[in-house]
Amino acid sequence: MHEVRAVVVTAKNAPATLETILVPDPGPGEALVDVLTCGVCQTDQHYQAGEVGEDFPYLLGHEATGTVAAIGEGVTEVAVGDTVILNWRAVCGQCRACRKGEPWYCFATHNATQKMTLEDGTPLSPALGIGAFAEKTLVAAGQCTRIDGELAPEQYAAVGLLGCGVMAGIGAVLNTGDLKRGESVAVIGCGGVGTAAIAGAQLAGATTIIAVDLDDEKLATARRFGATHTVNSKQADPVETIRELTGGHGADLVIDAVGIAPTFKQAFEARDLAGRMVLVGVPAPGTTWEIPLDEVFGRGGSIRSAWYGDTLPSRDFPMLVDQYRLGRLDLDGFVSERIGIDEVEPAFEKMRTGKVLRSVVEIAPAAGATR
């Protein structure tokens, strides 16, 4: 049993605090990981607010890199000493989605079987089955995607962001939206996920990339990541402007990275005939939308939601790390600040106010006792 520091939230809307937790040695199919970096994601705030569930206390953190410290019986995916990106889509290989050859929709993804606990034995619920605001964490081995080749130590903070938000945005464009070279893209909402969608559109070869937001600073950042045009929706109608910028037709692909009824409607209306729209912004529970069915029929095309960017980590992470190494994907640009493990709660506030794309916790090797 390993005694380490970790960031825990004990009750709904309670502050995220640094606690001592107990992490077991890995059992069959599990891996013990020394965490190197972990991004501060809005999903962690959803856990804190009780919007994901009420299985408190939660061990927060999930956008992580680490080094495999130990493996359990039967593990073949990784070996001790491997540097890995953690993911929350450890596919089962047996469910109906996996059997259909669509493992990115796996309905029975794996997590560690054993529980990490507080010092008094209270079981912890790890965020997205990972719990990486910790010096060590226990995961299913399939949640580890090995990073082949060399990276400088300061680069781990960037590639770890593929573990959730950046992958969600890029995947919404490359996988769910099936963007083709030369097509036009509009992205509504330029937070971390929306900005990642813009980066994905540039990577895929879009010629017109339109960023829509209410905040001029976010729009400036969107330009840095590849937007060719920006629209401040407080000053101009985004649907009409997107049509004007695409020859009067609308974009081939529109991404809603906000997830509220008005932006969903804008994304639907800003498509070209037979165009595609993808919802990647996470709606609040109970959110509804109303669009006449004759318009759905008349416009054609598709309306899809992106689950984690429809990513298959074993396929997508290595490819995107290679694009990063080649200078085609600016993952470093998403790292707004590097912080310590005791600074997560202030980082939540910065994220709420839109002051950062991502704060990344850099975690020193665990000095905690083993018992």
C-alpha cells in the first residue's frame, strides 16, 4: 500500500483539498502509475459540483502523463518504466460496439478493480476512472497509452492534455466530423475544447476556419491556433456571418463546443445543405432544443455528438504526439501555466473566469511511504 498526496473533494461544492491517500499495488489487469503531469479540466469541476454523480469523496484529475511503476498479473499493454498518457477509454474488446469494429464507442470500458482510499479506509471515486491529481494512481492497464520515442521533460505537460479536452476537440473534427482537406469549418465556443477543434481543423487541411465567441481574447487565441476568420457574436449574427464567409452557403462542418440551446441552433443553421454539425460541448442536465423537423429533413446532412472525440487512444494518441513532434500541432500553446499539486482550487477559479486554456499540475516523484 502506497501513501501519497492527492487532491480530493469530499462533498458537493466543497473545496478541492490536498489529502493523504492510500494506493494499493496493482492486481490482475492493473497498473500503478507515478503521475508526472495532470491538466486541470472542467470535468473535474463538474465532479466537484456533483454534476457527474454523488459518489463522494472524489479523487480528481484525469488529463495525465506518468511512468508505469508496477503492473499486475496478465498485463501486456505496458511494462514497468514506460512513459504513458492516461485515458478513460480502456476498451473491453467484447461488447457489441467492439465486436462491430467501433471500439471508440465501447460500452464496457475498464477501470481498476481495487479502490484507492483515504487514510481511514473510505473508498475514493477516481474522476473518469483515473484520479491523477495524485503522486501515484491505480488504473486498468488499458488506460495507459505508451509514448514511444523521446520527449523533453517539459513536453509531458502538453501531451498529457490529449487525455481529455484537447482530444475531445480535435477528435470532434477529425473523427466525428470526418473533416476533409479543403472543407470549411466553423467552431462555436473557443474555450479549451473549441480551440482544440480549431487546431484539429488546421491539422486536417481546412481552408476556411471560422471561430465564434463572445470574448475577443479567446478569438485572438483562436487565430493563433489556425482560425482564418473570427466572429464576436455580441457584435454580429454568427449564422449570417458564417454564411457570408462561405459563399452564402454555410460551413461544411460546424462544431458546437458550448452545449446550450442557442449555440446548438446556431450550429444547425450555419451548416451548408447536407453539411454536418457536431455537438462536443457538454450540456447541463435537462437542456433541451427545438428545431422544426421539416428543417431537419430539408437541410439533410448529419447531427452528431462526439463522445471524447470518438477517439481510440491506441490509434489517436501516438499519431497526435507525432504531429506535435513534427511541429504541426501546437500542444504547448494549450499550457497556460504550470502549477503545483496544492494549487488546483485556485486553478478552478481561473478556468471559471476564462483566464487560462489549461493549468497543468506538475507532480514531483512521490516521496510517500509504502506500507
